[in-house]
Amino acid sequence: MIKLFHRASLEDALLILKIMATKVSFSDLIKSEKPVLVDFTAAWCGPCKAMAPVLEKVKKSIGDKASIIKIDIDRNQQFATSMGISGVPTFVVFQNGKEKWRHVGMIPGNQLESVLEKFSGATAK
């Protein structure tokens, strides 16, 4: 099972508990028709820490149109390597089990919102 990032919002914490209770695998999570943004991050990463409030704002803005999941690469080294993660933060959007978009490094929140809106089928703001 994937170990999710240890600092999460209440909503994310509830999702983590739901995942743990149902033992949902990563592949099950990304099979959703709704886009899933995966934030590959690390506790020591300054840019990752700077992106945390940006992601919170994005989540509030997009609501239930997309899910956001944080994965700590240090706690999931083998998985991060298998996903081709070589730097953090790395953001990957999955939909219907397939990778749709990837970005390495910091990114403005409005750009993340536009990407998620695009894959959710809604008109970008």
C-alpha cells in the first residue's frame, strides 16, 4: 500500500482513512473518471512546502471535480522510482487509469486549476 504524505488537510486525512479501511490500491484510485492529481513530494523539499497552500486553494476552487493525492517519495521510494519520479515536486494527472499530464517543479495554482478543469470536462476559469 502507498504511504501518503503525513501532513494532510482534514479532507485528505479522511480520504487516507477511507483508503486504509478499504485497502484501495493506487491503481484503483487513478481509475476514476474524475481527474486525480498526484503530488509527489518530500518533507525536506522547500518548493514542495511552498506548493502546499497553493494545492489547498486549488482543491477549494475545484471542489469535487478532481481529487488531489500527496505521495511522499521518501516513504515510497520504490513506487516513486517505478513512476519515473526524479525530482520534486512532480505533479501527475491520471484519469481512467492513464497518465494524462505531468509537470516537474513549482506551478501557479491557476495553471493547475486549468489542467484539472480541462480533464474534468468543465470550462477552465
